[in-house]
Amino acid sequence: MPNPRPLSKSPKRSARNSCRKSNPFYIAERNDILDGEAIMLRTRQSKEVWRFRMRVPGEDAYYRVSLRTKHLSTAIAHAKNKWADITAMVNADKKVS
């Protein structure tokens, strides 16, 4: 009888643990706004709702929030307001949460 095939030593990857950045199907649509300082995106999971993401300077982190709208023009207006709020907090040396 042949030897059984050895088991893989790598741990199983869960769906939550998988790298979403390398998955081309995770982001359904992406729009850079304000010369690339912020990003609006739609994911497959969030269906048609727009999300906002921006890198927070000095904190080495991203600020992410749902814009809770399906309309592009409304989402752009909300995203610009969020960007202005976050920029004001960073300029005032406040922690962005």
C-alpha cells in the first residue's frame, strides 16, 4: 500500500482572513476624489452603497466609513465633507477615530 500524502502544514485561511486587496472581485467600483487624497468605493458585499476611505496623515491608519447612499453625486458631496472634517481634526492635532 502506498504511503498517504502528507498533510499540508499551512493553516487554513478563512474567508475573513484572506487578503482582500489581492482579490480583484472585492472592489466593484472605485473613484478617487480630491486629487487622490480620498477614495470612494463600492464593494461586492455592500451592494450599491458607497463607502469612503482616506489615509490619516501622521497616524499610519485609514479612516473608513459608509456614506449610506447609492447616488454618486450625493456620495461625492458627503465624501468632500468627511475629508474636510478629518483634515480639520488633523490640523488641530486631534485624534481621528
